[in-house]
Amino acid sequence: MGAICRAEGRGLDPEVARITKPLGSNIGLYNGLLAAGLIASLYLPLQAGAWLAFYLAIFLLVAGVYGGVTVKKTIGIVQGGAGLLLLLALLAQSKVFAGG
């Protein structure tokens, strides 16, 4: 998580890198927890795993839209797009959500 916070080779002023280090750590933790949840959803029983993945897809989509509106449009496209693709893939398997 700390690699994103280093100034060397990234053209960052060392003071800016120091100030934004908590932000970089937070982003790394967020991504790590999201990935852990999606991996865990693969090992849970089918319906429980599908609901966990569905929740995380909605979470990713909402965070992407919010980031796209408040920070940068590409965040919305990349992060929100990933959430949307995951959500569509899960909904294509809607029999899991219907209990069948």
C-alpha cells in the first residue's frame, strides 16, 4: 500500500507525497478489502457467494459514480464500469438470486 505514496520516480514533491500518504494507504486498503471480498465470494456456497458479489458490485458501481462526479470522469468509467460489468454478469445468472 505504501508504494503509491513514494515520491521517487513519480514526479511528486516529497511534501505532497508525505501529505497524501494516508490517502494512498486508504485507497490500497479499500482495493485490498474489495478484492478479498470478491475472492471470498468464490469460496462461499453458491447463493451466499452470489449475494456477497452482488453487494460488492453495487458498492463498486456507487463508488465509481461518486468518484466520477466528484473527482475525475475516468474514475467513473473505470471503477463504475467494472462494477457494472460484474453486476450484469451476476444478473445474467439470475437463477442464483431466485433460489434455483
